[in-house]
Amino acid sequence: MEIQKLRCHVNFAALRFSPEIEELGRRVVQILRRSGPFVVLQIDWSARREVANSTLWSGGCA
């Protein structure tokens, strides 16, 4: 289990977006904040994503 925790930590730490994507994200958030309160939903959550990330969300990383 310790190896899984390390794998999750390394995967998370290595997650970086390109500068262009980060700038686009900042712009979108600025627009949303100017428009008033908003809610963000992640609707593409699935067990398939867990497998792709090599992460056990049911206890692999805490």
C-alpha cells in the first residue's frame, strides 16, 4: 500500500499544465468571477479514470 501512496503522490506532483492552458484557465475564472457566483461540476468521473490515473480513490491516496 505504501508504494501506491507514493505513486499517487508522484503522479499528483508531476501534473502540470502548459502555460497556455494555465492562462486560459485564469481567463475563464476571471470571467466567471465577474459574472457572479458560479458552480463547477466535474461530470466525467468514472472508474475508468481511476484506472487511467493508476490511483485507488477508495483508499490508495489520502
